[in-house]
Amino acid sequence: MPVKGWIEVDDMHCKGCALCVSACPQDVIALNMDRLTPKGYHPAHLIDEGCTGCAVCAIICPDAAITVFREVPVHSKKAPESA
Ligand code: SF4
Ligand code: SF4
């Protein structure tokens, strides 16, 4: 099962340059043309499921506006050995 990830984009830092849009290998980022940041840019946002949390977008963003989250699979603890 693929790793599930997601991103958060900081409105105060995103300048709508779309570098992350072109860099995302899953094609799940686009500029949000329905809203503007306080600074007047269309911010990047996730448009679909499929983010793997690879962090390529965060690395390429010149303004460090993206925080990446990645789901960590929970492994069940092994029961203690009985004597
Ligand atoms: S690369 Fe950074 S500044 Fe550019 S659109 Fe993406 S989040 Fe915004
Ligand atoms: S973490 Fe990777 S898959 Fe997810 S939006 Fe960023 S570049 Fe795309």
C-alpha cells in the first residue's frame, strides 16, 4: 500500500510561483485560483489524493512555504514471551 502524505502551504510565504506544481511527481498540486493570500497571490494547494509525502515540493519551494506530513504505519506490539 502506498504511503499517504499531505502538505500544508503557508499563505504568508507562498508567492504562487508554481515551482512545486511542476515538480510534484504525483501531479497533485495546483495553484488555487479561487482564493488569494493576504499578499495577493494564488496559493498552491493539494487537488487530489495521491500525495506520497516525498517532500520534493518542500525542497524546491524557494520560500519554504510547504510543510509535508507523512502517515506512519502503526505496527502492533509483539506480545511478551511467557515463561
Ligand atoms: S513553490 Fe512555494 S512559493 Fe511557489 S507556489 Fe509552491 S508553495 Fe508557493
Ligand atoms: S510531498 Fe511529494 S507527492 Fe506530496 S505534494 Fe509534495 S511533491 Fe507532491
